[in-house]
Amino acid sequence: MRTGADLRHHHAVTEDLHDEQDAAGVAYRLLSTIVEPVPVDHVQLRVEMTVGIAMGDPNTPPNTLLAAATEAASGLGFPEGPLVL
């Protein structure tokens, strides 16, 4: 789902993930889609992506999950910063 006026911000909402490994697998599949450059008008463009993972239960408000995922993607609290490919 895209949020905000900026076309660069998207969220993937999934269900039936059992643990962090399942979530990491989804993140890996998303990141693996941008490994190769994308040809546009005879120019090879590279796409960058950050992934922030937030997990909750059915009672967790969506805005809480989006805020947690945004914080995770920004690398807050991680000395090495976010993972950017």
C-alpha cells in the first residue's frame, strides 16, 4: 500500500506470519527484486529500498505498526543505520 503524497513510500502488509523468520523472508523477497538495475529510456537505474519490520497481533492498531516499521526502516536505535541496497 502506498501512503503519503510521495510515490517512494510503500508498505507491505501481510498476514499469517508466525515469527520473525517469516517476516525476514518476506523482507528478503522484497529486497531481492531490486538487485538488478532497471532499464528506462536506455539508462540503467538503480533502485534503493529500506525495509522496516513490525509485528503485532490482531489487536495492534495499524498506525502503531506503521510507526514501528518506519522507525525500524530509518535505523533508529541501530548504530550501523538502516540496511540499504
